[in-house]
Amino acid sequence: MKIDCILSPAELPALAKRDLRDATCVVFDVLRATSTFVTALHNGAKAVIPVAEISEALAIRQKQPGGLLGGERDGVKIRADQTSGGDFDLGNSPREYTPEKVRGKTIVSTTTNGTRALRACAGAQTVLAASFLNLTATAQFIRWLQPAQILLVCAGTRKNLADEDVLAAGALGEMLVRWGETAGEPKGEQKHPGSRGRSPHQKRIYGFSNSAETARNAWRKAKSNLLEVVSAAENARRLLAIPELCDDVEFCLRQDVFNLVAVLGHDGAIRISI
Ligand code: MLT
């Protein structure tokens, strides 16, 4: 299996020309879009529909009036003066997506980088929304799926690379390699219902591209002081300076608190894989 990594959003437009038909794209926007989506799904949201533009979100809501509008511009909730209508229902803080607010709801979300990165992967066989919060569950799913290509996609922040996305991508790569090398059952692994006929003990060989190796090395160096490393980076500094959002940083760096896999379906909606 080949593992490649898109480190920065500057590389996203080139994805349209790439043949991703046998690829699984794993999209990371740790601060905060993908962390928010997996939190919403864990808390009972029916689906999350990621869209690039505010106008697209408004158009979908008009057709599906029961849904919620979520997302951000410059990190904060989208307000009436940006929509020529009302305020969005939710911002992009995962802590807002409580069971009381999201259970049974479809959320249409537009964010600066995360939702665009997810949409840029539309040509892939499988697209996963990943974060530290559901890292092991995502890795286990990929291990079961055995795609020919794995493309780790770091959504970044504005036009720049985001350290926390690269670190999460590296952590996932490291997990896959560790399991491949030991060729054993990862601790606590639950077999995916569709895994019949595939041996969980089968040894996998992973070929890392330079960028995927860079992400893996970054993770190895940073993993023992993740909060400190991420807090010094652009995206976290921006959130840490906003009193009502500063707790999002620690929230999103918790590992494996949700045992779910978030798959972007061909209908454009992210749901829990069952
Ligand atoms: C994004 O999609 O760029 C973000 O997740 C930004 C944020 O949450 O502030």
C-alpha cells in the first residue's frame, strides 16, 4: 500500500487532475473542522454536509429546512451580514455540537479550509474525515479496507500548512506501519462487519512518499509534548487568543475519545460508517 501526504492546502487544486479512483483520502482539519464533524456525529447528528461556500450552505438549507447551518469565517460563527439572511445556527467549535443541539439533525457546514479539503477529494474511492479524536478507529478501518493508495490530506490554515494536521497524519501513518510490522491484531481492535474473508493478521507493507515520511517524523518528534508544540503554531495561537474558543485546542488534541469512522458518501454527506 502506498501512503502519500498532502502537507499544505496549496496542493489541493492539483488533486482534481490526480487519479484517485483506487485511493482512500483521509482528511485532517484538527483545528477544527474534522474534529467538529466527528464530535457532531458522535453526539447523534444524522449527517454533516461539507460545502465550500456560504451560498451553497444557504441553498441546501432552503431545500432541507429542518437542518442546521454551521461553520466559520475567520474562526467565528457566520453572521447575518455575511449571509444576507440570518446568523448561522452554529460556529465551528466542537464543544457547541452537543447532543441537545445536534441529535437527529443534518448539519450543513462551510469552513475556511476543512470543508474545501473534503470537497477536493471528491474523486477518491473513499473519503474519511479524521482527527485525533477518532484516530485509531480511522486507522483500523483503513487497515480493513486495504486501499491501493492512501492519501493523507492536511487541510491547513488559510493558505498555510497547519502543524496539527501534519502531526495527526503522521500519527495515523505511524499506527499503520506499527501494525504492519508486528503483523498482529492491534490492541482492542474490533473487526469491521465487512471484514469477512480478510485476515486481520495478514502483514501489510506500506510504501511512504517523502511527504508522508515527513509527517511521520514530525509526529515522532512532537508526540511527547503535543499540546506545547501545537499551541505554538498559527492555528492554535489564533484560537487561544479568543476566550470563548481557547478550550477547543485541548479538546481537539485528545486522542481516541470517539470510536467512529466518518465517511464522506457519494451524495456529499458525512456519516458514521456502519
Ligand atoms: C477551517 O476549516 O479552516 C477551520 O476548521 C478553521 C476553524 O475552525 O477556525
